[in-house]
Amino acid sequence: MIHRATSSSGLVRSTKCFFSLASGIAAFMTPQFVHHNEKRSKKYLPLKSSTQSTAMSQISPAHIETLSNQGYVVIPNFLSRELVEELRNDILGLRYNGAFREAKIGQDSTNELNKDIRIAETCFLGRNRPELIKIYGDDSVRDRPNGLYDTLDSLCENLTDLCWKESSTLLDKSLTELLYAYYPSGGFYRRHRDAIPNSASVLRKYSLLIYLNRDGWDGKKDAGQLRIHLDGGGDELPPGVKPKFVDVDALGGTLVLFKSDKIPHEVLDTNSERFALVGWYNRAVTASDIGNLGDGGTSDIVRVGMLAVALALVTVGVANIMG
């Protein structure tokens, strides 16, 4: 059973107020991708409803146990072939309409473009994002009942008990980060971690990756595997330690979940276009997070505000394009 922590302190109420303010700031700052030609979006349309899969994808207790004990879990065929095709088609349409940007690296104010570490394009996702609604409206494969967002919300709920068991905190669906990742032939992303201390990303508990590649993807020919490092290091291999890793082929429909603060990983060089959905399930903000952002002389209330705004920027993707 999950026990929800409660508090009547003014600090908690202030946290909620700052998150409301941060959401407003983020919504105001989110870039609007201008849709210059209505006919352009017709080139890539979602599949008709008659072919749409309506079954919600699920993970089993055994998968959750593996994630808990091993730190990661790989689940083949999490999404149906039909849904994978629809989502890949969605990526093509969004790219055609200018919704993707070159991917950067780093957190918060350190976010920067570095093609020695990462070559990819990303498009931040989320319900009611105006720049996406302009392209496909609010009935896309992402938004429809039992579509992408509903599926990932359900997955988040399945992980809530594990989060509470491991950290006595709850996952907050409203803080979930989602994006499409497109890697051109020759794309890559060198070794890194998803949760970095003293940044908004510290709230990330579980990273998710769903491959959206075409049928017939060949790991040897097309490459682009996810390499999960198990050597005990961080962003680099520890000195004197032999490499230890697991490579996961980018087969369409495969779901990979791993602990954001425990598993360094990388995308190996790809020989073909590589399509994926990437995301992070974030835990709720706690009192211990207050001192992690801002200098020691700043008041608690101001530090909560800084944390809220920084997290909002990460969540909506503004940090990715503002630098």
C-alpha cells in the first residue's frame, strides 16, 4: 500500500504556488513553431482509425522486479507493430513541419550543442502543447484515448509502488518528460547519465526508451544499439576497471526502462535513420530538494521557486533550445 505524505506547512503550499507560476512562465516561453502551409502536414498523416490499436500495453510484476534488482529491464514488443508505425509516421510529420531541433547536452544553464558528444534531433512532447496541436490537432496518435500519452501514464502508475519502496517518494505524472529522438545515419550519443546532482534532473527516477524503427531492423547492419554500462562508473569508465555492458538492439516496439541515477548509457553510432521515444518519470519534490539549487544564502522560498522554474524548463524543453 502506498502512504501519501502530507504536510500543512506554508513551505509546501509555497511549493505548489511556485509550480503554478513556473508552469505559466514555461507556457509563455515555449517556442511556437509556425505552420506556414496547411497542406504540408498532409504529407505524413497518422494511420486511419480502422488500423489503430486500442489495447493498452502493460508490464508485469516480473518486469518491475527485474528493474528493481538489476537496475534496468528490456521488454520486447511492448508496443504493437501498428502503433509503432503510427508513431514513426508522427515523427516524420513533425519533422516535415519543423517541430524538431538539434539535440543539445547538459542541464539547465549548461545546456549546449556539442556534436562530439551527440548528433540527433529532438521534439519535446506533452499534452496540449500548442506547437504540436497546430500541426495535427488534438486527436493525434499521441492524444487519442489509449494512445501514447495514456499508455505512458499507465506505465507511470505501474512504477509508483516501486518508487515508494525504493525512495519513500511518489512519482508525479505532471512532471513526466517526453520527447521524440531522431538519429540520422551517423548519429550517436556518447556515454552519459540522465540524473545529475544539484540540477533539476535529480528528480528523474526512471528513464524510458521505446524504439520506433521499421520492421526488419538489423542490429549488425543498422547498428545504433543502446549500450547500458554496468561497470559502476558515471559518465566515464572508472580507472583500472574493465568495461562491462549490455547492448540492446533498436528493434521497433521494444521498451527499455532503467534507473536514471544508476545506469550510464549511450547510443552507439547508427548506420540508418533511428527513431525512438525517450522519457523520464520524475518523483515529487521533497523538502530535501530545496537546498540543491541556488546558493546557501538564498531563502528557502526562493530556492523552491528556483527549483520549480528549473524543473519546468526541463519538463517543457525550453532549456533544450535556450541554452
